[in-house]
Amino acid sequence: MARTQNPALLAQAQAFVDRKYVVTADERQKSMGLGYVTAERTDLAREITNFTSAITAELQAKLADTEKRLNALRAAYRVGDGS
């Protein structure tokens, strides 16, 4: 099993799945702290796609903001440098 490189992202994804899908367990499973989630494959795939699209959009927005700040710093440096 591959190690997760980003535990925060894993936790965020798990919280999303937990909100979307209900865990079901019989009494024996509950006593052992177990349960299972049922979902249609296509529904789960669609939700994973939506989740990753939202994360990607958030990261792209942060990158664009960082690039704007970096460009502003570069411009300020050039002005102060006399170039």
C-alpha cells in the first residue's frame, strides 16, 4: 500500500466521503468498531472528480495569487534597483 504524501489532504478527502456517504453496520460490526459504506461506482467516481476539481481550482487560485505577489515584488525590486 502506498504511503500518503499529504495527510491533510487525506483527512479532507475522508471528511468529504464521511459527509457524503453513511456508514452502515450491524450490531456485531458496531461492537468491533467496523462498518461499511455502500455507493454506486459511478456516483463515487463523480464525487471524487468533483472533490479533486474543487481542490485543483483552490490550488490554482492560490498559485495565481502567489504569482501576482511575486511579480509585484520583482517590479518593486527593479524600480528600487534603478534598472
